[in-house]
Amino acid sequence: MVAAMFGFALEDMFLKSAAKTMPVGLILIIFGTGGMLAFTALTLLRGERVFHPAILTRPIAIRAAFEVLGRLFYTLAIAFNPLSSASAILQATPLMVVAGAALIFGESVGWKRWAAIIVGFVGVLIILRPGLEGFTPASVLAVLGMIGFAGRDLATRAAPPVLSNLQLGIYGFAMMAPTGAGLLAFSGGAHLPTPTTSLQLLAATLVGVAAYYALTAAMRMGEVSVITPFRYTRLVFALILGVTVFHEAPDAMTLLGSAIIVGSGIYTLTRSKRRA
């Protein structure tokens, strides 16, 4: 999970850099197609089927819908918001996944962990600061992306065991191309990428494929309520990249909200270990 979060932070960095000169819809098309082809090649090398009848099951359909929601809105979020603040809001994903695991899969979550989840969402509100001077409507995109990723992770847990992590990667990345095409048809502005942008998208694809595989493996092998708090390492990586690469300066409200979210996650992890 930690390796996946480091990869996703790098992926965000490359995609945000590419979004400076390329429309988000075109980025999703190229990035999604590249990831799909990479996972297809890996699947064939392992002698597995690219198209499996299990992809027609309900959990896979639900997973695909949440994949579209998460990828679309979070890519828009990092394009229009500071990387540090968008990543901070995304850190509420583990809280939502733990809550979903309790409600959907019946995993045991006591009242103390429920309280920690609520406190974590308060941290999200502090970052968003709705109704206050620092509120930006674009930050809501990160919230929608967070909901999409949480739903995708829960659906991954319910995916048919016959499907490998590589096969799930194919179907996940395949959803980005039509999503990007729909966005591009609405917004326009398609053009050939520059050599620099092409390298950024290639790098994002490579690290994204590796991170996606690591995340899928973690969600399928570990207990959801135990491993998901390790997602918070992504915020550390994002803050470092935001400051060093994009020269961002997170304000006090963003840092306070981030600390509350991370603190809630650490407490949730501690309670999970005690119960185990």
C-alpha cells in the first residue's frame, strides 16, 4: 500500500505537469490507453485471458462506474487545485472505505473508530472551508474523486476471485479512454502533445501501472480496515512534491485539516490492531 501511494503521488505530479499544456480529456485518453495496453501485455505474458466472462458480473460493473467517477474528477482536481490540497482531501478515502467495509462486508468497526471517521471528515471540511473566504468550488472535484476511489476499492474487494490483479488493471484503465473522449467532446481543445508532455504521460503511465497493481493486490489480500490507513503516506509524498516541484505553500487550514485526517487514520489503524 505504501509503494502504491508513492507511485500515485508521482503519477499525480506528472499528470498535473501535463495538464498545463494539454486538456484533461486528452490526458485521460492517452493515459488510459497506455495503462490498458501495459496491463494487457502483462496479462498475456502470464498466459491469462484478456476478456473473461467474469467482467460481466455486477461488482465489475459497479467498479467500472466508480473508476470513471474517481479518475475523472480527481484528474480535474489536480489540474485546477494545488497538488497538496487535492491530495489532502483524497486522504479521506480510507475513512470512507473503512465505513463501507463495515456497512457492506460486515467488518467490525466499534464506536471509537466510527468517531474517528467522523473526526476525519471534519478535517476534510476544514480543508474545504465551505462558506469561508478560502473556499474554492474546484476543490469539490477532489471530494467527488475521493468518493469514486472509495467505491472502486470496495468493489475491488467484491470482485470475482477468478479475475487476477492484472485483468482488473486492464478493465480499470480501459474506462479512462471513453471517459476522456466524453470530456474532450464537451470541452474541445485536442492537439498533439509536445515531446515534453509525451514524456510526462509516459512516466505517469509507467508509475501508474505499478501503483495500480500494488493497490489492487493490497485490497484483495489484506483486511480492508487494517491496510487502508497506510494510504495516508500519499499525503506526505504529495506535500513534498507540491513544495519542491510546484512551489506550493499549503496554508494553516490545509495543514490542520490534513493533520486531523491523518490522526484519525492512525487511530483507526491502532484500534484495528488491538481488535486483531
